[in-house]
Amino acid sequence: MKLYEDLKWRGLINDITSPELIDKLNEGGMTFYVGVDPTGESLHIGHFLTVIATVKRLKDAGHKPIIIAGGGTGLIGDPKPNVERPMITKEAVKHNIECIKRQVSNFLHDDITIVNNADWLLEMNAIDFLRDYGKHFNINYMINKDTVKRRLDIGITYTEFSYMILQSIDFLKLYEKYNCTLQIGGQDQWGNITSGLELIRKIHGDKVKCYGLTVPLVTKSDGSKFGKTEKGESLWLDKERTSPYKMYQYFINSEDVMVIDYLKKLTFLTKEEIEKLEQSLKEEPEKRLAQKALAYNIVKFLHGEEEAKNAKKISEDIFSGKFNSDMPTIRIQDTSINIIDLLIKSNIAISKSEAKRLIMQGGIKINDEKILDENHTIVLDKEIVLQKGKKTFIRIEK
């Protein structure tokens, strides 16, 4: 199956700006880019589809990716549909960019170009911005873009309104410097992408061939936001912020009606492998083979096979009742217990000082969540697994 057909089968094509792009995608050799604004130290699972998974698919098909870390646009923020985005400091943006660069390089390896749009946006003065770029944007054109239109009733500042122009300048600069002819993004980026194409056309003429591709946003079956825990926490790709176990648990609890869609979009399993899992889902849903494959493959891609196996083992031990013979069990009558006391009661540590040292060194986990606070209190309302290092596991039950 050629690239475009594979993307289409996986549900990864929301819209393209021209039918010409189909052959271009199948032929390979395009330079393309996707942007990410550094609003946090880590990418989250919402970024995974476009910034990691889709980029990897195009990269593996012979296209050359560029990731823009928005050191300039991140200081402004892409307008949210219903509220003004809070601004973050320049220092925070700079720090977040360095973190994201390391993360992207780890997932996609070193043969990828990562640029910072602060290199050209922060050098520009206000008059140059208005004369060289602002004159190419008609206000009527801009307010008809979906994101802007949705904000008109509640109000939008000029700062956010100008974001479209800044992102258009990104596409122009990458076209001029790298011969980048394709921008990809989530479906909510359609207005920004087409504005960039229009700016390139106005400056370089109608003969220039550049394109845009948007990827559908991933949602739950009720249309609610994908990638949030029941507590409203984001799933971060950094395992220090979201443990492999928590990531595994999120996906293994995927709804039957959504799991095949997630497998297509978020894993690199083949069509044949996914169709086999789809058949299993219809014939033997109680085995949850599709959910297990989804959870395992995402954790494996993000954190490696050892972490995936470990998350799978802990999940099965806790929730299936099949505890391994090498996992001792202790019972505690209290409804809650301090982590120091728990380490001593379970013979993980023989003294409070040793317990504190283990915590300080990052060697203690509860249900694969690293415990770094010696005052942490564990509520014993369900079975848990206490872990020291990589090999010592103790089941705690009430």
C-alpha cells in the first residue's frame, strides 16, 4: 500500500489543499514541516499523532521532516476557540524548547531538522512586519478563518489575531531556506496552513507548488478531549511526568468502539495485524486483545520494550488477580500509611534513614509512579504494588 492510501486507510487525512499532493506523497522526496508551540516541558499524547506518529510515517516513506519549535509563536500562542491563551515567559519558552528538542530527537532520532522560529520572528521590527507581511493579509479574509470566527463573539486580542500571520511567515521562511513545500497539522490548523500558502503565492508567484495536509483530531466516542485522565490530567510523553504504567492503563481502558481507530492512528502495526485484532474484538471482546496491543505498542514506542513489558506485568498482576509467585504479599489494616512506614513494614528498608535515601535516589515506585516525597501518604483503598528498583515488587493489600 502506498503512503497516501495507507494514511487514508488509517483515517489520517482530514483534508489536503490539492489532489496533486497524492502523487507527491506517494513519490517521496518532499521536505515538510510541522510546528509545536512550547507551552510545556514535554509533548503530550495530543501531540503524538501529528508531531511524532505522522511525521515518522512520512519520514519512513522518504520525505524529509522539519520540526519548528515555536520560540517566537510560543510567546503569542495559537488562539483557543473559547478563551484567551495565557502568555508564558521568554525564559520558560526557551527552557521548554530545549526539553522538546531532546524529546523529539529521541523519538525520531538525529536525522531530523529542528528549527526555532524565534530566529526570524524576534529579529523583525514592527514596521517590517506590517510593510513586508501585513499588507498581504486582508482583514475580511482573516476573520473568516474558523478559529478567529469562533472568537469574534467573545472577543479576540490583536496579539492572538496576528498569530495567523506569524505562522504564515514560518512557512514562507522554510520554503525559502529549505525548499519546504508541505505543512502538516491538526485539522484546527487548516486556516493557518492555507494562509501560509497564500503568502508564499503572493510573494513568489502562482507557479510555486506548495501544499497543506491536515490530520483529524483524535477524540473519545462522545467527542470529548482525548488524552486526559479521569482527573483531567494530561498524558505526557515524558515518563517522569506520566509513567509508562499510567500510559499503559489509559490505553488498555480504551472503549471497544474506539480502539481500532486508535490502533490505526497511533501505532505502527500493519493493516493485517490490525484487521486480525479487529476480528478478535468482534468474536472474543472479553479478551481485550486490541486494547492490550494498543497499550503495549504505544508504551514500547515511547519508552522501549522493557518499560512496556514492565507496565504490562504490573497491570496484569494488579487487575487480573494473577500475581506471580515471586511477588510477596503483605496486608496492612490501616486505611492510609506514610511511605516511610510502608517501606519499613514491607522490609524494603530497615530504617527511616535508609527509606529516605531510597526515596531521594528515585528508587521507590507505587503502581509504577515514582515517589519523591518522604511525606507522601498512600491511601489503601485498593491493592497496590510497591516497587524498589527494577526487580523487587511487593503486593500491598488491605
